[in-house]
Amino acid sequence: MPLILANRGQNMFIKRISGNDQTRRFLSSLGFIVGETITIISEIGGNMIINVKDTRVALDKSMASRIIV
């Protein structure tokens, strides 16, 4: 399921990242790699704050929808 549909506070594993090569490289540079554990900290208006590799990262709804957990 896309990250935007996941529950807040639950640990999840990244199964796939969709999008073009530039988008996947950008998300990879932020720490979003297949197999990595992530947790949604908060969500406001579709924008999310996500804990990945002990770092908090803010993503908008369009980027978060490309991450499949």
C-alpha cells in the first residue's frame, strides 16, 4: 500500500519505490531505500513527517504516494 494510506506510529518496511529515476534517486538520498524501516510521525493535510534512519524527513503527498510499504 502507498505510504499515504499507512497508519501513524506503526513501523513499516519499504517494499518498492515508484517514479522516474530522478525521483527514486532523490528519495534514496533522503534514506528511503527498499527494505528500510520507516515510521510516520505526523500527517497534516496529506504532508507527512517520517522517521527514517533516525532522521525526521518531511514529504509532500505526491512524494509519499510513490513509496510502497
